[in-house]
Amino acid sequence: MCKELSPNETKSKLMGITGHTTLAALEKYLRDIDAELPSDYSEFLQPSSDNKN
């Protein structure tokens, strides 16, 4: 959804889905559930020697 809409449009749409009545409440909720994903840093990770795939 957020690739097609601006951040404000996305939050407005989410407010209707989640039932939050204020933007501040929605933003707090999104922070609490870690909805914002960090950048992908997987290229800096090394495989664990414990993996036996």
C-alpha cells in the first residue's frame, strides 16, 4: 500500500482500518508494533556456523 500512496495517505487509510481516531495514536501504535521496517543490512551479516542446511 505505501508504495502507491504518500505517507500521509497511507496513514489516513490505516486509521480507517485500525480504528484509531488520531494520527498521534496511530503513529504510537505503529511504533509499538515496529511497523516501520529498517533498511536491509543482510549483506553485512555472515552465516552462522550453527546452520546445518
